Amino acid sequence: MLKTKRLLSYIISITFILVALLGVVHFCSFDKSFYESEHSKLMLYGKHINEHIGITNEDLTELTSFTLDYLNDPDASLDKKLVIKGELREVFNDDEKAHMVDVRTLNLNSIYLGIASALIFVICLIVYICIKGDSYYLFSIYKKTLFYALIVFAFIGLWILIDFDSFWTTFHHIFFVGNDLWLLNLHTDVLIMIVPPEFFDHLVTKIVIIFLITIILFGVILYLFSRKKIKE
């Protein structure tokens, strides 16, 4: 029985951290208000993003929403025309569209992985409760798992702070193997103009902060619950 509790405790701990990571990434990446806030502040070559692209601010907001919606719809098309610098044209070129197919695949796979992990987490937690698993034991296993997770994410956080460009390049080499379509031009490619490197710097920082708060808070909740059980 102890081996079963130990196995369940590790599965619960690992799947929660994974669900928290994927959930926070998705929440932050598709928070349209965050994009609007960043677009109002960020500058490209001395101009606001919409001015650099050559569209109105309203068109930029609509285009951002259109692009984000595309990433969650496996049947959507990225074909779209806008008046850019006074000329009606296709917004995205073939390389941008091909890269977004890869991004959409990555996003949809992360959603499926998150759902599967959440189901495993819930099932294992229910089984753990049904076999009368000790809450303090679960907390102790989660604490160990959290410790190792924090070491990994502390390393990633330092990497981001010291050299974000290196982190971002490595990320793309890992998740977009076999092509360099992600190497876009800030002067010619609208896709990267919408979300320039500085935007991703802010986005990743936000994801890391919220994720760390989430996994630490879960540990605090487990600790408080285990303490309550001990007192009873």
C-alpha cells in the first residue's frame, strides 16, 4: 500500500506542476488585454507598432485577435487582407503562414497534453483519497517534487534574465526542429511586428512569475490541509 501511495503522490505532484505550467502558458499567451497593453507601450524603431506596420490601432487589435483565434482552431485559415501603408494586401506571407501552422500544432498539442494531465491528476487524487492516503505524506512528496522543479525553473529564470535571446533561440530549436521559419524580419514581416522580441520577453517573465506563484501556493494549501489533519 505504501508503494501505491508513493506512486500516486508522485503522479499527483508531477501532473499538477505540468497542468499549472501549460495552463499558465495558455492563459497568458491568449490574454488579449495583455496584447493591447503591450501594444500601447512598445515601440519599433521609434514608432508605435501599428504605425510601424502601417495600420490603424483598431486594425492592430482586430488582427491580433484574428491571429490568436487561428491558433485555437485547427480548421482556420490565416488568409487575410488589410490596408497596409495605403495598399490593400495579404497580411501574412507564405513563410509566416507556414510558421503559424507549426505554432498552432504546438499549441493544440499542449492543450491535449494539458487535458490528459488534468484527467490523470484528478483520477489519481480521487484514488489517493479513496485509499485514505495521508495528506501530510502527499505534501512531503509534493515538497520534494517542487524543490527539484524550482531548481529547474530557477535555472531557466536566470537564463532568461541573463540572455533572453539565447533562451528564445534554443526554445525554437527544440520545438521547431527542421526549419528556420521562425526567423522573421521586423522590417517586412507583420507577424513578428505584432509580437516583437521585447513582447516575448515580457510574456515569458509574466508566465514564469504566475507559474511559480501557482505551484508554491498549491504546496502551501497542501501544507495547511495536512496540518489541519494532524491537529484533528
